[in-house]
Amino acid sequence: MDSGAQTTDSKGTNTLTNNGVAEDTSDFKQGDASGIFVAADSDNFSITDANLDAGFPLKNGDANKKISVCNWVKFTDITITGWDGMWSKAGTGKESLELGIIDVAGTKRVQGFLGFNNGVSTEAFTDTETAIVAGRWYHIGFTYQDSDKSWRIRIWDDTASSVTDKTGNTTNNINVEDAPFQINGNPDGHYLDMRVDELVVFKDILGTGEIDQIREGTFGAVTTTTTSSSSTSTTTSTSSTTSSSSSTTSTSSTSSSTSTSTSTSSTTSSTSSTASTSSTSSSTSTSTSTSSTTSSSSTTTAPPPVEGEIHHNFKTGQTLYLCRFQTNGEVFLTDGSADEEWGNDGRDADDYDVSMTEIQKGSGESRHYVGPFDLSGNIEAGKIYHFAVYHQKGGNPADTDKPLGQGVIEWGVDGEITLVDITVDISVVSDDLRRVKNVYGQDTLTSEGVFPEVNIL
């Protein structure tokens, strides 16, 4: 989440009501703050069903009945004896779906409830793989698809650096009606003491790889490239895909933002509140774009060239920069004249940064940032390089700036990108968090061949 914007929908019209939730700017996983939820004070975020944008999963009348929810959570106190909820789409006699924590013979487990029988009955499903303890961050990915009544609970323990994955099927089909969406507890109570960060809601089913990419901050990291020749025009523009827009609640921390395609993607529609509206979305962070020259005999109409090979979609009005790395983890100086261990001779991010420029892309608003990979021609052609995009929070780049995305490219002859859709999982041997680790360059298309619709909370 971003400090001061806990309930604001950055892309749709959904605005959550803040019922007592404060922010913690010292303990968070993404952005620069997390939400502080206190059970004794009944702290929660909520929005009525009527105020949800059309297309929000499990909104009254939803025939799709697919939902994926991911979030970071740290339980500050879980001395509970029954069940309490992390989030819910439920109300008294209007049960639809809830996920929370239950005490099972002294062990805390993640457990959900599915509403059926017109919302007056519930069916429980439980993760039996991970014992939840207080004081550590977990990333919890949940999916449910009503067509086959399948569910998944995927839990990453950030302290143990381990993941568990539990799947199953409910007996009943889900009930959908006009219950509110709420983060922490439900309208009947059942609140938890916890920190919550980066809660995202999708109206599609995420795979395990996509859930992991959301946790790692690499979701939507697609390296797309072009080749050029002297006689043929070939172009690309940051792996653009058309998808129908969906709407959800969005807050910077635990509420949602409607983004109609893979993670943190920009849209060209003026609003995301209509599920049937068609919008163009570009995959973010780690995509590249090069427009080559057009030969005299070519009939291809190329889009206007964009200065820079590294592209990232992010909220408008921010300062972004990129850093470039060798595969051994060494980082290039800003002018590209040399590479070295990060921090050599007291140098920091301000010595390695390459500025990115926010540009208008398509007919929508901005939120598209572009930066050059090589400023001096010193980057060697034909080699694989890594890069990472950072969000500058102060007056100058600093080592404390948060990475937004990362990727891999092969720098080709004459500076053109020549490798398409690299699929890599490279771990650079270094404990320095500034190194590029676990780089993913694969396409994040769903099994249906379209980008999943995402709502970032």
C-alpha cells in the first residue's frame, strides 16, 4: 500500500470505507506502508455490494463465479479459540465466501467458508499444510472456481522461505448475493489482529506460478523484443493485449484497483467500472520496445517510436529509474562506462540510476514509463543482461528505494533487442537485495490465452 491512500481506488470508482484502520510505515512488504487492524477496535475496510463496480467477482448477479485473492498478512496476535476472518464477501444470512484463521487443537490453520442454500448455510474447507504463528509475514493466495467447485490455498512463509499448496473441492456450489466485501472480519464480527499489505482480487483463476510472481513482485514481467533489417519493418510495443475490463475495489494497501490485465497494467479506457468495456493493456515492468525503420516497399504502418527499450506501467506522476546488471550481479554505472559491486567506493543508487520518462501511450492517461538501456554504446552486443526498475521516493535515487519489477534482455547488434520471450530463473549469488534475483521473463497468459483481469488492493 501507499501511505495516505489506504482506501482510494487508483483506477476504478470503488472506494472502501475505513473503519479505524491506521497505517504502519515501518513494517510492510510492498509500497511504503501496511494496514494496522486491531480486533478489539473492530478495525476493517468495507464496501457495500451496491457500490462495487460491475464485474467485481461475486458481486450480486455475477454469473462468472471465479475469484482469486492474494495478500500479505502478519498476525500480531492469534490467541483465538474459534474462527476469525481475514476477508469476507458475506453477511448475516447472506454467506458467499470468507477466508480466515481457525484454531484446531491449539494449531492455527487457514480456513475458508463457502455459502450455499441461499446464503443461510456454510461449508468449511481448511489448509492442513501450514501452521500459522504470530509475528511473521505470510503471503496467502486463494482461488475458487464454481464450475468444478475447486479451491486452492497457497501459503508462503516469509521467515522459513517455504511454500505449501493445498487444493480441494467443495460439495456445494457457491451462493452469490448482495453481501458487502470486507477486509478483516465480517458484518457479524470475527476480527483479527494483523498487518495486511498488497491485497489483490482477480475475477479469474490464477495458477501457482502467477501467485508466486505476485508475491515476488514480478507478475506481468514479460520481455518482448523485435528484430530489424534494412528492408523490412518490424515493430513491437510492450506486449500489448486487448482484454475486457473488470472492476473491483482498490486501495493502495488492502483495497483494490481495477486493472483489466496482468499485474500493474495500464489501461486506455477512461474508467474500469464496466465489465464489458474493451480496453488495451500493456504488460508492465520488464517489457521492451524497439521500432525499426520501414523499407520503401513495406506496407506496415508502424506506431510512433518510443525512446527507450525498458518499459514499466505505474501510477502517474511518480519518479522511476532503472539499473542495469551483469549476470554475475555487478551493476553498471549510470554512463555505462564500467560495472562493479554495488556500493564500491561508497557509491549508491544515485551513481547507477538511469532515469525513466513518463509518456502518453494510446488514448488513455499516462502511467507508462520508458527508459534507455544503454546511454553510451558501451553495453556489449549479443550478451544477456538483467535490469530492475525502482520507485524513487526522495529527491535523489537511494538504496532504500523499492524495486517495482525486473527482467532480462539480450542486447543485440546495433543496439536492437534480438531475443524474444526468454524464460529464465536465475539466482545471482549475492545477499545484497539490490541484486536481480529470480528473474522471470515468461509470458503470463492464462490457459485460456488471455491476460487475467486484476484488481490491485
